[in-house]
Amino acid sequence: MSTKGTISKENQELSDKIMLGFRMAYEKLVRESALHGESLVFGQNGKTVYIPATELLKDIENKKK
């Protein structure tokens, strides 16, 4: 039984795998969208914003450095 506010090792490993899968899928979406000159749609402060995938790809590549 875990104490409130802690996460078991197994649950942490599962969470890490889910987050890795999310990051991989997001990067694939951004790369493919950038190849086609597309933008991705996000919500920001209750408004819809369109961000060119090429800008998002630059951010991804800078974070890998």
C-alpha cells in the first residue's frame, strides 16, 4: 500500500513510458506537418492559435541540444 503523495516504482515506470510515447508521437506529428508546410492548432488562454510546424520543429531540435 502506498502513502498518499507517493508513486510506486511500477507506476512511475509506466508513467515514464507513456510520456516517452507521447513525446515520440508529438515529434512525429510535428516533423510530418513541417514537411507539408502545415500548422498545428493549440488552445492558449481560451483562444485558438495556429503555430507553423517548422517553428515547433525548431523548438524540438533546440531542446535536444
